[in-house]
Amino acid sequence: MSPSSSSLPDRAIVWDDHHLQLLDQRRLPGRVDYLTLHDARQVAQAISDMVVRGAPAIGITAAYGVVLAAALRFAANPQSWKSAISEDLNLLAAARPTAVNLQWALERMQTLMQSLPADNNPQASLLQEAQRIHAKDVADNHTMGELGAALFEQKSAVITHCNAGALATGGYGTALGVIRSAFAQDRITQVYADETRPWLQGSRLTAWELLQDDIPVQLLADGAAAARMAAGGIGWVIVGSDRIAANGDVANKIGTYGLALAARYHAVRFMVVAPTSTIDMHLSSGEQIPIEQRDAGELLRCGESTIAAQGAGAWNPVFDVTPAGLVDVLVTEKGIIHAPNSEKMRELMG
Ligand code: MRU
């Protein structure tokens, strides 16, 4: 992976002729650097290492990873690229376990691959499919932005968690898409962003993104959100998701469940914004969602410095599951569900 500097980006995932460029989100907001990736192994590594993160962005990146893999496999042996590529697909699928958008995108690419003639260079067709997935995600985010903004009955402050913005998607964002649309319509008094330990997606990424769009933001220590709700004026908690089960249970960044509990107690409404590529109808409830556990060192350190007492261990699941009963509204590109449950989810998904 080779780094290069650039001016402020409008996209975190860029295809440049024969390579994939990813904005290195680990370096934001201090540095705006792109990494150039050449093969599926580098793409899988970039996803595991959090160069790119956020469920839809991971799916889109994996789709471009398949394009890179197919080009290399075809060049190495045009007769056997279809069987050889399964190693790359397995590598990509294993990069992160919770965001179902990764599997969803790989399945789309695989379906197309099966229909392609075995001895023709597959790169152009696969690239078109990856770009379709990318463009559709951006369009869906704009649709969800409008649907979510229309739910504001009065102007109010909102709290968001992690980063569910342009950086986490093809562009515009899910939760931040709603916040962008609602802010443009003058329906938001103030955006509060949880800092989101340990990767600080809130203070590094969400704050950076909102400020790029001149949307003022105040940060909250993760533990401060309930007190901020108690102080009044918060109309909505708005979050994204990594996987939604068939009964409407929602996996999202660790801390989301606590926010939902606090929101219910304080009569603050809780909105989940996610494209249907995040819905996993194969899992009947959130208990079945695989929750990624990451290295304890992520909690014991902050950047380069050790911050925990020597000898302390750490439990570091990076997602949690919010029961559907705590979700007031689920916004998807196909429409809105109030108080999601299995029946309404089945109806939405057809
Ligand atoms: O660990 P991350 O940064 O990949 O976690 C991301 C989140 O939890 C987002 O809220 C989720 O993927 C939705 S992004 C539109």
C-alpha cells in the first residue's frame, strides 16, 4: 500500500483506472492521505485495520477488491480465474465480521461473476457492478436523508454516535445524511457527537465531516449523553447500523444500546438509518449477529500512549445490539418503519 497526500476529498473510496484509492481514516483529521491498493489481500487488510470503516463503505470497498482480484487472476491464468478467485473472496469476507454489507456486496459480485463467460476478461463488467453498488449507495443515502428529515416535527437538537457519514458510506451518509438534510431544512438547533471510544470516530471523523459542511458540532464524552438528554432540548438520537436482524434488532457501534436505553427513559426518539443492504433476514434476532471483538490494546492505549494501569485487561466488543423495542423508527431507502418488528420487516423486504 503506498500513501499519497491530497487536498480535501469528496469521496473516501476512489477507483482510479486500475487501482483502488482509500482515504486513510486512521489519520483523520490531522492528515488527508490516500492509500493505493493493488490486490484483494491489501483491500482485506485495509478493512481489518480500519483504513476504511463503516458498514456500507466496507461493502463498496470489498466490491472494488473483487475487481482487483479478478483482473490479477485473469492475467495469471485466463482459463482458471473463476476458481482461483475464491481464495480472494474468502479473504475479503473474513476482513470484519459484523457489517453484513460486506457479505451482501460480495454476493452481488459473485452472482455477476457466475454469469460471465469463463474466457473473457471480467474486469470491465465487474468494475461496472462495483460502481453501480457505489452510486446506488449514495442515491439511497439522499433518499433516506429526506425521509428522516421529514420526521422532525419541531426544530430540536440531535445526538449521533460513531461516524455514519460520507466516510462510512459511498457518500452523504446514513445518520449524517439525515442530519445534513434536516440541517439544510433548518430543523436542527445543535448536533452533538459522542466521541466514540476507542477509535474516536465521533471526535475525529463525524466532527471533521460536519465542519467540512459548516454544520456546527459539539462533542460529548460517551458517558455524557444521558446527562445531556436530561438537560433537555434533544429531539432525536440518530445512528447508523452494521446489521439489522429480521425482527428489527440493530447492531451498531458499542455504546448505541446504552444511548437507546437513555433515550427511552428521557422520551427522546431513537432513529436508525440504514440501507436495506444492512438488513440480514437470515438472522431471526440480534442474538445471532456476530459481534467483532478487537484487541484489548485499543482500550488500554490512546494513540501511541498507554493510558491504563499496567496489568489491567480489557473487554473490547466493538458493536452492541439494541433490541427492536427501543427503536422508534427505522429509515431505509425503501421506506420507514415505526416501531420495527418481524412482521413489518418482512413487509419492507418483500
Ligand atoms: O467500527 P466502525 O467504525 O466500522 O463502526 C461503524 C459503525 O458502527 C457505523 O455506525 C455503522 O457502520 C453505520 S455506517 C453508515
